[in-house]
Amino acid sequence: MCLAIYKPAGVGLPSDKKLRRAFRANPDGAGVAVCRKDGVWVRKGFMNVADWLRCVYETVREQDHALLHVRLATHGDKVPGLCHPFPVVPSYEQMRATKLDG
């Protein structure tokens, strides 16, 4: 089962140790969504912990609302496009995009 971690605005990220443990337990890909005043920024399809954490640490600020997601595949291939978060859109191609801004 996947794990979603919500980080409210004004709250720091979980510790590096906890994030690494989450990825180790759910190693089939990861993503991050950041909510700011100008919209939602999504990056997903990180298939190793180093790339995912680099993205998280470079983009999530304390004042942001953020959703971190690590995947344990129960259905579908273990590919970047099937990682969460998914946008609510009518096109599967758009849903599987690994970079979304809006």
C-alpha cells in the first residue's frame, strides 16, 4: 500500500531518516505536490530515494502545503508515470506526465 505524507504550511518536513524509511518500505516510485498561492506544482516518477529527496529538499519550503507520496505497486507497471500524485484530468497521457504545473 502507498504512503501519503501531508505537510501543512508552517510545519517542517519529516526527518530525513523517516523519509528514507518511507521510501524503503514503498520503493516503487515517488512524487511530490506543492501548493502555493500561484497554483499547484507536481513532480513525480522518482524511482530512487536520492532523486526524490533532492526534489523535496530543493522545492518544499516551510510556508508551503505539500504532499509527499511513495508508492508500493499493487497494480500496473513500476514506471514513473504511474506514481502519484495524479491530476484530475480527462487524459491518461496528462495523468501520467511527470511534471505538472497549474
